Amino acid sequence: MRAARPEPPAGSSSGPASNLKWVVLGAGVLSQASMSSLHHGLPSIGPLLRSGFELSLAQTGLVLAAANIGTMSMMILCGLATDRFGERLVSGVGLGTAGLLMVLAGFADSVLAVGALLFLAGGLSAVTISASGRSVMAWFSRRERGLALGIRQMSVTLGGALAAMALPFAATQWGVRGAFVTLGVFFMFGAIVAAIGLLPPPHRVEAPRAAGLPSPLRDRPLWRLALCAGLFSCAQTAVGSFTAIFLTEYRGFSLAAAATAFALIQIGGGAARVIAGRLSDRTGERVPQMRLHGFVLVLLLGSTALLANGPTMPLVAALLLAGIFTLSWNGLAFTATAEMAGYARSGQALGLQGTIMRIVSAGAGVGFGLAVTAFSWPVAFVLLALFPLAGALLLTPLIAEERRRSAHTEVPVRISDS
């Protein structure tokens, strides 16, 4: 094998490979968006699910969390499968099967059957989280990876925004069944895109041996980062699950108006992820910016609580901004985890992060619903703000660790040289 070449600066590559990386990024965006249509789009028909199955607020939160719990259960296994079998195969099989399960959910008669199918679909579709992120990391250098993974993470909100517009329409035209079938079609489309577009990288990326890092499952800084991301995700889960219900049942908005607000949050959150990723490329650091987003989110959730019974326009502005900042930090956490672990172990590391995030935030929807029932909407928003506050404070020691690991950059070695 020839001597390893240093990684080229961002934007310096040319030829077919430099064009193909955008194809890979596009495939990652579309496949992840199709999967995210379930997690972030289904809450837009939360009021219809609640009325159709005669559910309480807490029960509605549990149904909406079923797919998230399924994803949580399978993330590490999916990450290991991605590292072992490659991104294209696991994404195509996982998303395709999940699409069939969503179609079956449309024909289920009981809420238990719907919850079980959502759980399975969420678990199988989890493959695209590790697979698409791992592909993008391999094709982009460190100096452009924040932007690339920010765009890829934008797909999470893109899928949510599209589903937030499509699902209420499908539900009003063909009932809840039509909404589930629509989700199944989204999944199958993502499976085809992933199987075609998640190309293997033109080089092998070796992990930084000099850093002496343990495996992701024994890497304490990665566990801390995942825990902090989970605390941030509590706000993301609760606001995402209950925005439509809060606006329709508490403030008297129409379902269409509430769904529009939800879609604006998804679009704004996606744009914020791209901007955050680009800014982090300039400094080369992801953790400090993620911590800042956490503190801003605390202030915005507090403002939403203060304005919950106030004038409509200030309340909507505070709620939209809070919703956007519940989403804006995600790409930074994703990039920091992949870089701190190294490409060779990134599938497992991203699987670990996704699992811990979902364990920590799995009960956020149910808990928020119970807090609203026991106290009030304003008190529930105040209690919710405590979670990102704790996450932001716990991130502080990771700033120095990220800087230490960034000194051990990954080295790409062309496959043709070996």
C-alpha cells in the first residue's frame, strides 16, 4: 500500500467523485426524509387519531411514540448491520419492509394493532439513520461535513413538513387509512432511492489509531453526548407531538392552520440545521454551538409558557421559534458523534446515539400530556424547558474532548492504491 495522502481541503476535489458525492447526499436526504415522514409527520393528524380511537392525551402521546420506541430498540443493531453489510442493502430492505407495514397499519381496526405496526415500521426503518449518515460522512471532508450532514439532517424536517401537509389532506379525503397508506408509499420511495444512490466511497477511511479510542459502546464521551442529545430530544418530541393539539384544542385553531404551523416549524428547523452546520465548519467545532442552541431553546420554551394565554401573534411567534430550536441542534450532535467516533465505527456510534436519544426522550410525549392534564399548558412548557437546560450544562466538558479528538483526523486511502 502506498503512503496515505492527507485529506484534501473542502472543495478541492474534482472529477467524477466530486460530482458523485452530491448524488450520495441527495440520496441520503431523500431516504431519510421518507423515514422521517413517520416520526415527524404523524403528529399532524394527532387530533384525528385521538378522536377516531377515543384516546386521552397521554394515550395519544403513547401511540405517537410507538414508532420512536421501535426505532430506539433497533438502532444499535442497524448501525452494526450498516458497518457490516453496507448502506445500500440495509436501507433498501429496511425501508421497503417498513413501507409494507405502514400499508397494513391503514387496514388495522384496533389501536393496539396500529401501535404494534408503528413499532415494527419504526424499528426496520431505523437503518437509514446510520446508513445515510455514514455514506455522507465518507464522501465529504471534515471542513465541509458540517454543511453536508446539516443538509442531510434537514431531511428529517423536510420529511416531516411534507408529511404534515400531505397526511391531513389524505386523512380528510380517505380517512386515517389513507394517511397510513401515504406513509407506506413514502417509505417505499425512500427504499428505492437508497438502494440506488447510497454509493460506496471511492476511498477507504481509516479510523485514527493515534487517538487510542475505545469502541463506541465503551466510549464515555460518546455516551455523554448521546445523553445530552436525548435531553434536547425531550423538547423536540413533546413540542412535535402536541403543537397541533395545543393550537386546536387550547387556542381554537383549525386543523389546517395548526398543520400549517407545524409544517413551518419543520421547514424552519431544517433551514436552521443547514445554517448551524455551515457555521460549525468555519470553527471546526460542533459541541459549543450545540450548547448555545440548548440555552436559546430554554428561553424560547419559557417565553411560550408566559404567552400561552396571551395574544395570538406573539404566542405563535414564540411557539414557532421554540419549535425550530427543538430541531436546530440535531445535525450538530450527529456530526460531532460521527467525527468523534471515526468513520470505521460511525454506524455503531450513530446507532448508540440514536438509541440513547430515544430511551431518554421516549416518555416525553406521555409525560408532557400528563403534565398538561395535571397542571396546565404553561406549567408543562416550563417543566419541558428543564431538559434542554440540563443537556446544555452537561455538554460543557465535551468541548475540550472534541478539540482533543479533532487533532487526530481521519486519513482517506484510495481503494485502487491498496
